[in-house]
Amino acid sequence: MNAAALRDALLRTVLCRPIVVNTVDEGLDVLIQRLGDDIPRATIAAALQSVVADGLACEPVRLPPGALQCHWHLELTPRGQETARKA
């Protein structure tokens, strides 16, 4: 799968079901389950970093109001949602 196809697949899977877990490792595990374990973890991590850097997904690490610890919450921005729908 090339970089553009992986980006589109990542956007579509997060559009359908945002990811909320405790750590980035757990988040990558979820993405690997959804995208297929034939794609190297580092490749998925790089695609994720690109999606966030391009403003298509919100920064995944958040401290919600009243929370005692941060969690990893991956969801698309409005621009990312539009891009995913076109992919």
C-alpha cells in the first residue's frame, strides 16, 4: 500500500470509529488491527504523524477537564472528515 492509500485508509477507519485509549502504543495497536497487520507499525505511525501534521486529525494526546491523566484520543478535524469522505 502506498503512502496516499494508507493515509486514505487511516482517515476512513478513524472517521467510522474514533480511537480512545490510554497510550499511543494502544492506539497504534488499534490502527494495526483495523488496517491489517501486514503494514509495519512504523509505517502506520508515520502515516498517523503526517495526518496530524497536515491538520486532518486532532492532536491525539489530551487531558480532558476533570481528568487525572491524559489519554490518547484520535479523531478527525472537519477538514479530515471531508477528506475521508472523498477518499
